[in-house]
Amino acid sequence: MTSQKLYLAKILLSQLEQPIEQAQVNPQSAILKEAITQGIIELMLRARSALVVMIAQHHQQKDAEPLSLDELKTRIPYETQDLEDLETLQYTPSSWWNHLAQLEKALKQPPAPKKTVSADNIIAISTEDVADRSAKSLRETLTAMTDFARAVEDRHNEW
């Protein structure tokens, strides 16, 4: 399930990376780009969920469907390389795990209202952290997730 979601995200990402011709002529291209971007993010989020479930199943938690790393840790009450690796990712700000958390948070929030410049509000400074939704950033996260999922699979296939 994890690899399937990652593969589908890779297919959508290749669509996003293709230059959308007639971008100025066709206003629908911006909508298409947004739909593809959100589709990629959703697939990667589903892949992350499937990965957590896969790890639980590798540790004999056949019916477990943990939704988070904390839930996974309650299901697997002993130290494992999988949990250690996920915790490292969780505490590394630049990791694919945290990039997905930022993307997920951005998807859940309604779009911020556009501020207009007025005499009372001449200086506008944005201090909010916005998740990087660029094709390059999505590709890096997708590649890192794929590598991690393969490493987990390889580790458990050795047995």
C-alpha cells in the first residue's frame, strides 16, 4: 500500500514538473496545478499512514492501525530500529516527516484572507512558516520517503 501511494504521487509529480503550456492563455492551468499539488500531498500523507501501519504489522501488530508515531509507540512497547528512525525524523526539522507535517497543516487550514495595503497598513511582513510546495521540494520528500520505506521493507525481509 505504501509503495503504491508513493508511486502514484510520483506519477502526479511528473505531471506537475511538465511545463503547463498556455499558462497565461488558460486560467484553468492554475487550478490544474493546484489540484495536482494537493493530490501529490494527499498521496504522500496516505503513504505515511500506510507506512506506520506497515511498521506495526512488521512488529506483530496485525490488526493495529496507528494514526501517529505516538500511537505506534504504544503498540510497540520495546525499542526498535524502526521507532528510533521515525523519532529521529520527527525531531529533525528538515526531514521528510516534518515537511509532510507542514504540508498537512497547510492543507487543513483555510486560505488566509488577502490583506490589502492601506494607509494604516503600509508595511506588510510575512513571518509565518509556509510549507514548501514546490515540485523540487515535493520530489525530495517523495524520494526520501521511498528510500525510508524500502529500508524498512529490506530490514524486515532479512528475517
